Amino acid sequence: MNNESDPSNPASSPATQQNLTLEPNDNRHLAMLCGQLDSHLRQIEERLGISISNRGNQFLLSGPSVNVASAKQLLIHLYAEICQGVGLSPESLHLQLQQAGLEHLAEVAKGDQPVEAIQVIRTKRASIKPRGKNQQSYVRTIKYSDINFGIGPAGTGKTYLAVACAVEALLEERVRRILLVRPAVEAGEKLGFLPGDLSQKIDPYLRPLYDALYEMLGFETVNKYIERNIIEVAPLAFMRGRTLNNAFIILDEAQNTTREQMKMFLTRIGFGSTAVITGDATQIDLPRGAQSGLTHAGNILDGVEGIGFTYFANKDVVRHPLVQRIVQAYDNHEDKATPLDQGKL
């Protein structure tokens, strides 16, 4: 078999060596890049099939030429991020390698697809860098559009990045408060009566949003903001009649809104506010026969000036690599399912 035309096969390109000098020569940043006991370098070696050795900021990369060029570009990119204050962990490196893939890294290394720089989202306890074209486009759209839709499968960062943008806007005093909104629809289960006040009743539905807030602001700060009504949680049904000015509003799990609820929510937006609507059109929990307000809004609002849409795909999943394969497997099954099969699902 001839492997000469396969850029993703290490055997398809001749072995080479390249020297790389990373500047500025900062021992702390270099230690973060290499990882504990050079674990990050070993991770890159295993994924790209190359060898990396270094002394200080001097690196020697050996292996197939395409892979070496890809690793060189990746190291330069990672080091630039670290110098900007973006942390690097084995998990984030794994996700970056998983998402980009060798072929994409090779294209970047050759200059065919230069990565467009984007401002890091800075919060109180973390700096978040969008990964991949769709995440970068999503954050850019949120910054420049008043109403934004993020539509795609689970694990693509839709909710997490929306919360990050909301926290950054609050800390920079571009908005006065954050509203977290979600339809109270069980995922195929009847949970029955939930005790407690309004906040306690809807807490289970907003847990992913709380988790992101705690990570970015800290537990005590989030609770203080909730007490002062700077961060407000509300079920979608309680939004009727309100006008929301100078606020950052996130409507999560929007695939479980009805057409009427979506229209009601979108007409609540006031001056100085930004709204982000996230959802996965393949995980609708509405009663059979009810049309999702998310898919309906996508059909009639796409192209309306001032409203941004970002559509995520399976390749944008940034969780465990198995999640990406699970989503793809379900999509493949549904594409092959007969009408009778689909009625049973």
C-alpha cells in the first residue's frame, strides 16, 4: 500500500529534526508548558508520533517532517497562550489535540489555515480561551450581537462559554446583573413535588450554570451576588411581563421551550442587554407533538440583523473523546432508522 499521499500517517513523510527556541525565556512558563516530569511533552510525543527533547527554552523535535512541523506550531501556540495567562493541564492539552487533529495542525503549520487570534475571556478565577473555529465564532458573535443562539450537541461548550462571557461583562461593568433562565422540563422523568422556595425548586435544573459560576467567581462571591440580586435565577415561565435592561441573560436548554415561550423570552430584551440562547435540537423533552421554540426560532430568525447564530457539530465536542463518538453513533443510528423505529425512540 502506498502511504505517500497520506499526511496523517507518520510513515508518509521522511524523518527530520527541527530546533525551536521559545521566547521569552521564562522558567515558570516553560515549566507549565512541559508539565510535571515533562508529562505534556510526552503527551504530544505519543499523539503525534515524534520525539521532543529540551534544555531550557531550546527544543529539539525529531520525527516525520509533517508531524514535527505540526508539533512545532502547537508548542509555539501553547507557549503564547501560557504567556498570556492561560493555564495548561493534561486535560486541556488532550482536548486541544483531540479537537484539532493532526491534519488540521499540519495545515496550520504550512500556513494554509492561520488561526485567528481572539481575546481571552478573563474572569475572577480563570482565563478561558475558546477552542476551534466554532467556539471562537460563538464568542465573537456574543461580543457583537445583542441576541445570540448557540445550537449543537452536548459537550461543545455552549453554556460554559456563555457563562464566561456573562461573568466578564459583569466584572467589566458592561452589565449590571446576570440572569440564568431555564425551562423546568424533566429529561424523560417525572420528578414529582420538589420542596423548598422558588430558588430551591429550580436549582436542579440550573446546576450546570451554577457549576460554571463557582469555577469562575468562587462559591462565596456567587452566593453574595445571588443575595444582592446581581445574579438571578428564574424559571422561564416567570419571565412574562418583565423588561430586562443592562443585563446578561442566558436561556439554557432552549430546545425545551415552546414556540410561545421563545417568542415571549425574546421580546423581554431591553436596552444594554445581551441574551444567549443555548440548546441541542436532538434532545427535546417536550410532549409529543409540541414544536421546539429553538428550532422554530432558528427557521424564522436566521438572517435577521442583530441576531447571531452559531451551529456546533460533533467535531466541536470538547469533553471525553468517547462523548464525541457517542454523539456520532446516535446520529448515524437516527439517520438509518425507519419511520417505525423513530416512532419507538
